Amino acid sequence: MTWMIKFVDENRQVFNTLMKEQLKIEKNGSRNSYLTLEALNEMPYASKVVKEALRKASVVQWLPRVALEDCVIEGFKIKKGWNINIDARSIHHDPTVHKDPDVFNPSRFPIKMLEKLQAESKPYSFLAFGMGGRTCLGKNMAKAMMLVFLHRFITNYKWKVIDSDSSIQKRALFTKLKSGYPVRLISKKDAKNKTM
Ligand code: HEM
């Protein structure tokens, strides 16, 4: 979530598109009630923001597997019993897999058929929740939590980054910013009351 806010803050075009989508949902009544599943389904752009944040700052960096039989993958011989680490982070940053991988571009992920044809990422190249038989069991819950957080954060608050230092904390299990990316939150309601 920290990374998501950082990426959104640094990309004003993304922020504006996201805000437009989220204000529409707020107008439909989200302010005074819980967000419904229907409302979450009306957030295609926010879903892409979540996905792109997870691509750029992969929480789980690699997926461990054991080879059940001898096999050859792209010319590499793999023996039965070997431990294999699928390097999700490198795949997420490989320019042959994701065009301009350093750019925060939520639109690279297609949702509709036409978008799929024009996609800037190859299929099966998003591994934040793993893939196959051991895919993350909590992925829909995690995505829903991130969408709810994003909606409430964007529509209720303005924020100011206090320390935008981009250095990464060394020897951390997950890719973390050294500063923790502190922000000062200003409630939009309070800001409005003060100017009245
Ligand atoms: C952004 C949040 C999360 C991320 C990035 C994430 C990522 C992952 C990844 C990469 C795996 C391994 C998949 C594989 O080996 O192919 C995994 C497994 C798993 N995750 Fe998550 N996860 C998240 C949140 C959650 C939540 C909220 C829950 C539960 C409520 C959860 C429950 C599980 C379980 C039970 C497994 C093991 C599945 C198995 O081995 O069969 N995860 N997760």
C-alpha cells in the first residue's frame, strides 16, 4: 500500500484518472456506507493501479518449487528433486516481458478483449500472487482490501509526502523504502470547514 501511494503520488496523470473513477463511486453513495462488491467491480482503473504497484514492487520476490521429474526448460536441463526459485521480481522487470518496466503504467494490464490485443505485457507474466496450483488463496481478499484502502484514501484525504527518499532498506524480507515514506494527511472535510 505504501508503494501504491508513492507511485500514484509521483504520476499525476494516473492520480487524475484514478480520482475521476473514484469520485464517481463516491457520488453513488460510498461516503456514508460500506463499499459493496458491486462498487469494487466498478473500479477497473483502480484494479490496474493495484496490479501495477504489485508488479513494480513485488512483495514476494520469488516462488520456490521442487522439480518432480527431469525436464528441459528453454534448453536448461533440470533434474528431478532440484529446488527451483522462480524469480518473480526479475520477470516483473524484464523489458522483453513488460514494455518499459520502470514506468508506472497501470494501463499496461488489459481487461477488455480489445485491450488484450493491444496489451503491453505478455500473458502469464504477472506473478505477484504466484501461479498454478499454489496460487495465493487470499488474492481476492488482498485485492479487495487494497481497493477499499485506495478509495477511502483518495476520496477522503489530501496528503503531503514528508520524506520522499527512494532508497531501499537493505536486508529486508520485502522491498521496503528506508524512510517508510511518511506522509501528512489532511482530511478533505476539515480542509473544507476551515475555508468556510
Ligand atoms: C498483497 C497481498 C498478498 C500477496 C502479494 C500474496 C502473495 C502470495 C504468493 C506469491 C504466494 C505463493 C504462491 C505460489 O507459490 O505460487 C501466496 C500464497 C498464499 N497466500 Fe498470499 N499474498 C497476499 C495476501 C494474502 C492474504 C490476505 C491471504 C489470506 C487471507 C493469503 C493467503 C495465502 C495462502 C493460504 C497461500 C498458500 C497457498 C498454497 O500454498 O496452496 N495471502 N501468497
